[in-house]
Amino acid sequence: MYLFPSSGSKKHLVTSIALALVALVVLWLGFRASQPQLAQDFEECVEQVQARRPSSDERHTFMTDCNARFAGRRKAGGGYTYFDFMQNRNFDIASANPTAEEQKQIDREYLAFLDAQRREAISADLAKRQNEQLRADLEGMRQPVGPPMVAAKRPLDRSKSTRCENGSLTCSWAKLSAAVKKAFASSSKTSPNPMVVPD
């Protein structure tokens, strides 16, 4: 048959079990209070970190943990907002972290943002090229072109004019110049070469 321990040892056993349970409860509460893991959002997580008054190294570690766990930030009027630094804009979300559907919407917006950025870059490049071409054209217009190109006209032979009125200055001038030309032409043919010395 089984013998029950004496009442003194019974008390000792109950006390040991009670102390073990108390130690477990204290450990559980201590662990719960030491980690800001039960926070519902970023702001509550930060409040828990500040309440602990950790050292600067612990504070940095806890704040990094808060940032990693909660993407959204509480809005003053209620609800949460998520800042996407890639798009440099905020998105309203339902809770402290975006849901799967909200994340898909943010991703779709990001793809549209990238497409708009690509189109802007192409437009800017095209505008730059057009501006450079316009500047080159303007520079070309500023360069001196040289003497104006005029179609060469043959001089009129006024001596062969068929209609010459006597007494007009044009007719007299034409007759005079023709006579001078004939005189020079005939004198150059008849005059001896001055360089040649006769024997």
C-alpha cells in the first residue's frame, strides 16, 4: 500500500509548487514588460520603449524593432498612413501594417509612378535635343555668310545701241567711251615696242 507523506512534507511540497508558479508568473510578466512586442501600432511601441528608459544602445535596438514591425503611422483623425519613400507619398491604410490588397495597390501605384518617371525622362531628353538643335540653328544664322551672291550680269555694249537719241547724256557717254576704246586699241597696235632698240 502507498503511504502519504507526513503533513510537514506536504506543506513543503505545496510551498515549493506555489513558489515555482509565482516564479513562472513573474518571469512571464517580466518578459512581457521587457519587450515592446505586444504593442498594437508604432506609436504604442515607442511609448513602451520610452517607459522602460533603456540605455541608448537598447533604445536604438527597440526603435529599430518598432520600425520593422509597424510600417504604418497613426493619423490624428484616426486610421493609419503608410509612407512609401520610393514614391515620396503617403497611402491611407486600415491598420498599422498594409493588408495584402493594400500592398498590391501600393505596388500598382509604384509601377504607374515608374512609368510616369520614364515618360518624363523621355520628354525631357527630347526637349533637350530640340533645344540643342534650335541653338545650333541660331548659331548658324549668326555666322557671317560672306558677300551676297548676285547673278552676274553681262555689261551692256552701249556702243551698239540701236536707239540712241542725239543729245542724251547716256548716248553721248556711250559714244565717247566707244571712241576712247577704239583709240587705245588702235594705238597699241601701231605703236612700236618701246623696249626694242632699233639698230
